[in-house]
Amino acid sequence: MAALHRRNVIAGLAGLTAFGLGAPAVWGNQLAKKSIAKPTPPPRPKLVFLDPGHGGKDPGALGVRGTKEKVVVMAIARELQRELQAGGRYRVMLTRASDSFVALRERVARAQAAKADLFLSLHADAHPDSDVRGASVYTLSEEASDREAAALAARENRADAVVSGMKLANQSDDVARTLVAMSQRGTVNDSRRLAETIVRTFGRNGVRLLPRTHRQAGFAVLTSPDIPAALVELGYLSNPQDEKLLTVRQHQAALARALRASVDAHFGSGIATRKA
């Protein structure tokens, strides 16, 4: 009788289980575990490499009141570093952290070694005409880009070169040339979009601009084949008004906010749609 009772109880439990009722707790735990999605890891913060121009034995441009370019751009780079790091979306490194001389190619090499996502070189210009003032943005010219691509693809320069994650030393001449050309072309296009974003953001935020603000040149610090880069001339130390502004903390902070908004827009965070 007891055995029959047990069979009836077991049969009853089996019927409940078939309808999803009375399933053993361990089954429920297994189902629960399967239904819990693994959390998506947060995206890796973008690495922005800031390049305060000149330094050490190289003072850069000199203002009419004796202001040194290397001092002004370092102050603005520090402001921009604080702006970028404040939101936790970016990591920031500087090509020089003190008043020291760093060769131009070494600045690029440091950014490449760190696998930077963006390179911004900060400068303040000088001009024989003291009436010239305003900011401008430079990207690598087509001619310079072609020269750099050819030099990098050359067999004697390929030993340690890595482009798009591939070692050029392991590639044939044709493949190396193709890899460099493709990477350089994409980087130049990204750099131009970055420059146009900076120009627009500066304009929205009341930063005085030169006519034909986006320019192209063969500056050595813009020559990385796989890091979008722009050189920003923040004003003219040869102009008394620009020189004064570039030494005022509030103006330095305003420039840093506008550059931060440009970086936000470049990476598509949507934050730069508001004024800096």
C-alpha cells in the first residue's frame, strides 16, 4: 500500500512537472542561470595623445611681450587633459610632460607605441604682419601623405613597422605598399573630418578663426599612417590681442572645452552637439 502511495505521489509530481509546476529547485536554478545574460563589458576608453608643441631648448614662437609658445601650449594641453579625463570616457597621454625637448618623429613614435586613437598637436603661431590673428587647423597634405607612405613601404624602413595590426616586414613589397596606402588614405580622411569638426566647434564657441581655417601641410607630427591627427594653431603670439588672450586662464579653459567638444563629436558620443 505504501509503495502504491509513493507511486501515485511520484506520478502526481511528474504531472505537475510536465506543466512547469513543482520542478525541482535545482532545475529552476539552472534555468535561471541560463536566462541571465552576461553583462557587456564597458567600452575601452579612447586614448587621446596630446602634443604640446616645442619645449626645452626650443621655445617656439615668441610673443610681442615675450610670451613663449612652449609655455602657452603646455598650459592649454593640461587644461584639455583635465577636460577629457573628467568624464571617464578618455585616457590622455602627453608627448612631453614637462619643459623638455622631444624630436618631432619621436612624438609620433610615442603615440604609435601607445596605440593612440587620436593625436592633437597644439601650437601658437607667429606672423610678420602683427594684424594677423585667429586659429587654424592643419592636416597632412596629399603630397606629404604620398611621400610618407612610400617611405614607410620601402624595404629598408619596414623592419619594425606595424600598420593596421600587421607587421610590414612579413609582407611582400606589393602587399606592404597596398597596406600602407589603404591605411594612410583612411587616416587622412579621418584627420580631415576631425579638422572640420574642430573648425565648426570653434566657430560655434566664438573662437576667432583665420580665413580658410582648415589647411594642409607636411608637418612631421601628422605623419602616422594609422592615427587620425590634426595640428591646431590656437592663435598668433605676434598679434597683441591673441597673445594676451592665450595667456589668460579663462581663454585657455574655453579653448580646452571647445577642443574637448570636438573630440566628443569625432568619436560620435553626441555630447559635442551642445556648446562647450
